[in-house]
Amino acid sequence: MKTVQFEYGSGFMPAELPDSADIFIPGETVKDPAHLEDPIAATREAILNPIGMPPISQSVSRGSKITIVFPDRVKGGSHDTAHRRVSIPIVLEECLKAGVEKKDIALICSNGLHRKNTEQELLEILGPEVFNAYYWEGQVTNHDSEDWDNLVDLGRNEHGDKVVMNKTVYDSDLVVMIGHTLGNPYGGYSGGYKHTATGITNWECIASHHIPRVMHRDDFTPVNKHSLMRQKFDQIGKWMEKCMGNKFFTCDAVLDTFGKQIAVFAGGCGDIQPLSFEVADKRTYANWATKKYDIMMFGMPQNFHYGNGHGTNPVLMMQAIAAQIVRHKRVMTDNCVVICSSLCNGYFHDEEFPSYRKLYDLFQSEYHNTLVDLNKHIEYLSLDEEMIKKYRFNYGYHPFHGFSMTSCGHIAEMNTKAVYIVGAQEPGFARGMGMKTRATFEEALQDATRYTGENPNILALPHAFTRAAMHLGNKD
């Protein structure tokens, strides 16, 4: 037997696994490609020599309005050489050297439907120099997807999807998108046009792709960069460019497991997106497995990705489990079993996720047999004025965000025989989402053999949520 430590709350829960169990740890089992020795020099080189667009120095001058758009706290890190901290000062330097006045530069956090970033979080993301130079003058803001004084309705694109975008971005002479190309279960990668199609728009636009008719297709699971969702990201981003009359000047970094830059590309979003994907493929898709697995095991901390409560909020728990299915479906047997540790103590974090308890309660009643049935309430919750107020003014997630999570969560039900939560302090919340509960990994593993038979192939995934994940494939 071998002992594996899985995340649980703010600590770990041990599991005794058979020696035959395979363990995969991002960045260790399969090493990342080498990261850049000098990310500052590489980023400067990319920005000064953009692909498919003229350099910033030739695109702006005195009187030009510049907007720099950067991702929120969910991705990218805040270490000294994090991509945002490296790239934004270089962009600012180029603009100011070209004659742009400081007052004509805006920095917008592309939080989309995520909660707005606090003053302290913006400081950590941007670093003290940029933050202090621009924040106190009101030039650093969060995107507000409900502020119709600063939104532009661009109608519907050629594919019938409603497109809305941030007005400051729309009115700019140059828009610089700072993004990260990192493995993501939603359309393969973050960055590129996904950044624009989710970060600077509104819930109606996001409802064209973060919904069951897009996410429950065969081209969504397993994850890939050719799904309908990915196509919609590109279509929406290009529609924004067409309406603006300008390309997004994009500076995306391909990141490794620990947030270090593997490569940096700058230029037109449509020009650099395939280049960054090509490099990212070498890190993200790990063709490692030699067999199909019957059981997938991992642990869920309380605080990760979307915030404190992700690992205890039952709706988000189901989404996180489904995301692992989406990432690793290629190496799992059809209708496999998932075993996951979670405190599952009923902590929804209502301040940060104001719509989620209501969504969970609705699921328990009114003929809601599957998570998809909840979608009849999209407008009811998404237009709730009190919840919108919490998103706009009290650092809460937008009410539609929960529906994008239930759309993902149902993928676990579609692709598993059973999902077990181990160590639940309030197991009724897990059972309310259709999951089974056991006290320990060993008890769950024993019960799971009813579905898999004796001697199942086990895939253990420590650090599944505390490191940037990879997408597993077979060696063949």
C-alpha cells in the first residue's frame, strides 16, 4: 500500500491506496518546458516587435486614449515577475514615450461576472509602482457588467449571439489585452479571445457560450481548443474588433505550473492566439497514461480558484469535480467513479457567492431532477436587483455565474457512475447534489468496487486544485 495526501479544507487527508495506483502531480510527473530565464527582456522584445500589428510607438500619440485590460486575481499570480507586473510597465513606457498623456490611460480589470477585485488585490496584481501611479487618480477600475453608462450593446454577431462590451474599451484608440495562455476546461485555454468574450462583457453575452447546449456537446468533453465554445469566443472577440474598427493589441504569456513564463507573444489577438496555443500544447497536454482508469481520486481545499468556499459550496464543488472529468476524460473509462475529499460543511460564502444558496435550494424542489432543469430560472436570478447590487458594490459574484457552474457540474453526472465525497462535515449538502458520501477514502474505494469490479485502475491527482492543471492523454 502507499499513502497519498489529498487536499482537505486548509490541510490534507491521507489515503491508503494500492501499490498499483498511479499518481500524477502537475509539473512533477511530467516536467514543464523550460521557463524564460529573463521574462522582462522577452516580454519587451515581444511588445516592441508585435505580430500582425504596428508597434505601440507607431499607433499612438498625444491625445490618444489608451486602455490596458488585465485579468483578475483568479489567474496569473502576483509575484515580482508575474506576467501582468512585467508587461504593463513596458506598455505604459511605450505609450508615454510616444507622447500619450498619463491622464489618457485607463487600466481595467477584466473580472467579467467574477466578483470585483478589492483595492488590496489590485495592488498585489499590478505591483505598488503602477498601482500608486494610477489607482489614486481613478484610472484603475474593475469592469462592471451591469453599469449601462459604461457598456455598449453591439447587437448580435453573424452567429446570432448578443455582444455587449465595456464602453471605455470600445472608445479607446488602442486597447492592450494582457492575458495568460493556461490550460482551462472551458475551451482549452485562457487568454486570447476568451479574455475579451468573458472579461469585458455582460451576462447575456456569456450566456451564449456558458450554457448546456454548448457545454454538453461531445466537442466540449474531453477538453480541446476546437470546441463550439472556443469558436464562440473567437466569433465574439472578432465582432468586438469589427465594431470598434481596431484590433486588440494582445500580449499573452504561456505559463507553466507555477506561473512562470514559458513564452510571450504580442500583436493582433487572432495572429498570436494560434502561436501561444502551439507552445502551450507542449506543457498542457501530457500524453502520459498507459491505460484507462476506473477511479479518479483527488482532494478539494476550501479556498481555491473562484475563492474562499469553492471547496465547500456544494454547487461549486460539483463544478470543480466536473472540471477534472473534462480535463482527464481521455484517460478514464466510460462512466468512471470519482472520489474526492471535501469539508462540505455548508459554507456557501454567501457574501462572495450571493446567488448560490438560492440556486442550491431551487435544485431541491420544483421538479428539478437534473442541474439543467435550473436554467428556466436564469432570467429570474440574473435580473435580481439585490444580487446585482451585491455584485456591483459588495464584491459578490454576478448571479448568472452560478448557472455557468451548474452547466459544468452536470458533466460529472453525464460521465460518471458515481461521485463520492469523503470527510463531509454536513454530508446532506453533497447528497443534495446527487453525490454519495463516505467518511474516508478507504471506505469510498471499497464501495466503489460495486461499480468498477475488484482491482480497479486508480488515478490519484494530488494538487489537482492548488497547481495549474494539465490535460491528461494516453501515451499512444
